[in-house]
Amino acid sequence: TVYCQAVEKQLKICGFKRNVDVLVLYLAGQGLRSFPSLSRFHRLRYLWINNNKIQDLAFLTKNYCLTELYLNNNELTDISGALKHLRALQILLLHDNQLKKLGTTVKELKGMISLQTLNLFHNPLAQDPDYRLYVIYFLPSVQLLDRKPVTQRERESALHLYNRDRSCVMQSIAFGKRVHTPLGTTAASSRCTQPARRLMIPSVWKHSDNAHLLCSFCRVPFEDPEDAVLLRAMTRSLMEFSSVDWNKVATCQERRLQNKAEEPHKKLTIRFR
């Protein structure tokens, strides 16, 4: 068959005499529609079977060591149950196929914690309006998607879109602690001794039923834009550093030998936002 001839040709070119020695297999552009099982090459790591006419991937059920798999330019319509066991995959190219179900396809790839490069463009599923953000959120290990690097801004947008509660928490918390400061006051700071400003919140909001909605996360229409900035600054997490001159602190032996009362230690504390 065409498959057997292609495999034997590759083994001869690479000089492989035993199946266990085969780490690389190049079978691209052979016009093949299906493959027998590749389980005899159980140490196979790199496989090119792109530019064929493949419609199913049942022949990959035993190739757990694959790290790079090139399946682009085939006739795949569904990959359910065919790839989820390939947890060592780092590069997976599936572009130019006929994959239609975005959720099903991404679910199949969720277990690939080492997957860094993924191509899904030129598939019907890529027409989904939130396709890219969906893939970025549910496959966080991917660094290069459809030949474009995944940016931090895209990760934040994906988190906000698919897990808004967690996104709000991450925006409001820093260093694991949040400090709530009443409006109209500012926290003590070694760098700022200016008197507190009075926030000018529109009167229509003060006496309306929506007054309880005023918070640092709401876009309140302040009369002065700087008031919105100040409100956000006053609700940020507080950083605090303390320092003590340990040279002036008596040791246990010194405390036993001295009869005089020990002076209180001087502690320097700096707080800033």
C-alpha cells in the first residue's frame, strides 16, 4: 500500500532498523486518507502527516511520547477522543481542516499542559466572534496561537470575559490584603502630608436609590474626573514596611545583667499606596 511504501522509505532514508529507534516520521503530502496504527513506533516524538486527506485519527491511540504533531491541510471534522491522551504535545498544527465545534475541540486539548504552539485558523470554528479569547482562557499554556504570540492584555480580556468575578477580585487585591479607607480621608504616608480632598459626587447620586452602588468598581459620573482617580487611589491595597535598629536592642544576657528598665524600642513604619 501507499502507506507501507511511505513508511519503509522513511525508515530506509533515516537508517532505522528497529521500530523502537524511530523518533521522527515524515509522511506529509502522500495523498493518504487513513493510516494503520502507529503503535509499533511507541517512542515516536515528531510526526508530519500534513497535506493528506485524513478524516480520523484512530491510528494515534498508542503514541504517548509525541511532542510535535503536524495535522494541517487534511479533512478532519472532529478530533473528539483522538488526542487527549497526548499530554506531552508541545506543538500542534490543525489549521486548514474542517473542524466546526470550538467547545468540543478545545475540551479535547485541555489536558495538554505542555502545549505551547497551536494553530486552528482556516477552520469553521475560527469564525466564532470570541474564538481567540476562548482558546486563550481554556488553554492557558498556549504561548503562540495561530502564528501570533498571546499577549498579557489578551489573557486579561479572556479572564474578564469568561470569569468576571475572578477578574474583579484580581483587580482589587494586591499583596493578599485590602485596606478600606473612608471617603474623604487619606492613609498616612511618609511622602504625602497634603490635606484630604473632598470628593464632589453629583447630588443626583447622593439622594437617589442608586447611592448604594457607589464603589471603586462602578463608573460613577463624578463632577471632577480627578475625583474618580482619587477614589480609586484611596481603595488600593496598602503596603507597609517596618524597620527596627537591632543594634540598640539588648540581648538576653544583657537584660539579665542590667537592673535598669529597658527603654522602648524605636520602630520606623512606612506606609504608602
